[in-house]
Amino acid sequence: AKAKLAELGIDLNAKGTQVPCAKSCDLGHGAQLVFENATKKTTSEDEMEGTLKGTIRVFLKTSKEKTKLLEQSVKLTFTRIMGGDANAVLRPVERSPKGDAVIIRASVDARSGRGGTATIHPIGYLGWNGENWVIGGVPKLYIPGPTPE
């Protein structure tokens, strides 16, 4: 199986990369990932707890189109005790060693001096097919070959 993977040009020791993506980032092949955070924080009168409400959206933007990958409503109540806070974020994008596949996730994080929680919103896996980024797609390199034994 290792010989077959090597024949296909797949290096099992190659490491992928993490691409920081606070508001937008370049995925390569002319595509941009865009994160829209339309959430707002409010605090209670006694400042003991807060609420994060709104919507998060993630788009794949190319020169031809803008495709919505995620639209998620958010409503989270969090404690403000011990420096508590909450935020909606786009997690760093996991990119394959050759840059032809990415995994995208967003999350709503709440934390305080006592610890924290994260609610992960998986957006998906994108594969470069040689012409376009395809949601759930398989990179072009892997399409024609048989399954390694």
C-alpha cells in the first residue's frame, strides 16, 4: 500500500499547515474564505452574566461567485465572573500538504477563570478538483486512481 501511495505522489510523512483566519484568508487557487460575525454581547444589570446573540456566516469567495458555507444563529448566556467572556470565531483552517484540501470549522467559545467551553460548528471539507473548490470534494490527484490495497 505504501508503494502505491508513493506512486500516486502521496507522502505519508508530509505535514499539513494551519492557516489563521480571523476575518478572511486565502485558500489558494484564487479562493478566499470570508467570516462574518454578526453577533453582539450584552450584559445583565448586575454585570454577573452576559449574552452573545446573533448570526455567524462563512463564505467561499472566488472571482466568479460567493458561496455561503455556513449560516448559524447563536444565543449563548455566559458568566462574567472571574473575567468571563464569549466570542464567535473561525478556527484556523487545516490545509493539506499540497494545498488541495482544507477542513473548515467555526466555534462559539465561552471562558472564565474557572475554565471554558467551545461549541464547534463543522463547516466542511473542501477539495480542489483542478478547476474549483468542491464541498466534500476529492482532490484531483485522487480521483482517477484505484483504491490502494
